[in-house]
Amino acid sequence: MEIFLVNLIGATLRVSTPILLAAIGETYAERAGVLNLGIEGTMFFGAFIGFFAADKSGSLWLGFLVAVLSGVVFGLLMALLTVTLGVNQHVSGLGITMLCTGLSLFAFRLNYGGRSIPPSIESFPQLAPFKNIPWLNTLTEQYLFTYITFLVIVPLAWWLLYRTSFGLKIRSVGENPEAADAAGVNVFAVRYAALAIGGGLMAAGGAFLSLAQLGAFTHGIIAGRGWVAIAIVIFGNWNPVRAMWGALIFGGTSALQLRLQTMGLQLPIPYETFLALPYIVTIIALVLAGRNASYPAALLKPYRRE
């Protein structure tokens, strides 16, 4: 039982990583007043372009950097549509998701054809800092990006949003852009910056899947993780630390259902039930937490200077 729990916790951290990266990115965007529904497509494109760049260059780090930069570009595109042009945020985000997905699939077929076996690369290795302590090694045998996500990106996001003037500007333009503008804050620049940062983190989440966890790219690689990340942002009440707990709930449920399947338990339920379990748990958590959610007041509202 102890070994099972240690393995489950270790797997939970790995599975939670890409969703948490995307959720932190979405937190930046929504705190600034923009709902970025392009998250699913940005993650998908980040997974593809990171894999493609790494495959062609032979450098995993170059692939990851290209993926992050692509996310920044699509974040800026979202900003152009919603902040500068004032296009409906739902339409803009869904359009970017469709654009990113279409570009990725077209480029994949153009470069790799219709292979029956997905192309693969040698992925990032896992770190094993405690090889001589079996249970601790199992728990801490993680990818570098998992360590960076939980130990750097989450605390840094909390610090930036709640302890710096930049974070105050993000929160102010997400709550009352008119008052922020009157106080001398450049609402457009702040929203552009928040969406660029958010896009980079979303694409990083996708690249983690193709460059680290899977070492391959498939058409179903994201599998709705972007939409789950949006739910986790609401569950966390737009707080990076609370969003981390939401990601861990989803990751833990995903890791648990995988282990229940591999244990070969003879249960009178179809295996599809196990696959749906993480999403069901996420919906339940969202329903329970969403009733007390305090949305940024200017979310979904385009700003125009009078």
C-alpha cells in the first residue's frame, strides 16, 4: 500500500504539470480581463511545433523554446483581436483554437504523412536525486519542468500578481480598466503583456507532453486539458496557488484511474468510466467551488478609451 501511494503521488505531479502550466497562463490572461479560449489550440500547437523543432534540429531545448515563442505569438494575436480590435473574446479564442489545431494537423501530415505509428523522439530524461532511497527516489523522480512548475512558476506567479506593481496593474485592469487608465496605467500594454505571458505558459504545457512525458506527437495529445485548465482557474478563484491544488486533484484522479486499470481489477464497469473519471471529478469540484467564485469584474468586457 505504501508503494502504491508513493507511485501515485509521483505520477500525480507529472500528470498535473502541463495542466498547471496552462492554468497559470490562463490566470494571467483572465486576471487582466481577457478570457483566452485559445488555450486548447495553443497547447496543441506548442506540442506540435516543439516536437517538430526538436525532431529536425536534434535539440530538445530548442524545440521547447520554439514552442514557448509560438505561444507568445498566439497570445499576442489574441490580444490584437480582443484588446485592439475589440472582437468578442469567445469568438476570438475559439477561432485561435481552430487555427492552431488546423495548422498543426496540416503541418504534421505535410512532414510526417499518414503514418500508422506516430513519430517519436528521445524525450527529456527524468531527474533522480535520491537514487539510494527507493521510496523517496520514486517520489522525486520527476522531469525538470515539473520541479520548475511547482517550485518556481507557481510561487513566482503568486508573487508577481500580489506583491509587485506589475501584478497590481494586471489585477486593476481586470477589475476596473477605466480607473486604472485614469491612474496612468496603460491598459492595452498590460493586457498585451498578460496574454503574451499566458500564451507562452500554455504552449509550454503542450510542449511538456510531446518533449518530456510522451516523447511523441499524436492528434489526441492534449485531450481537452486546455478546457480543464480553464475550469481549474475558476476552481482556484484566479489564485495561482489554489489553481495548483485544482491541477493536483485532476492529476491525482488521472493517475489513479490509470493505476486501477493496470491492476486488472474485475469491476462490473466499462473502462471508459475510468477515462471519464478525472473530468467528472473536475466538473464536481468546479460546481462546488464556482458558486463562491469572484470573477474579475472586467472579464469579457472590451475597453475603449472615451
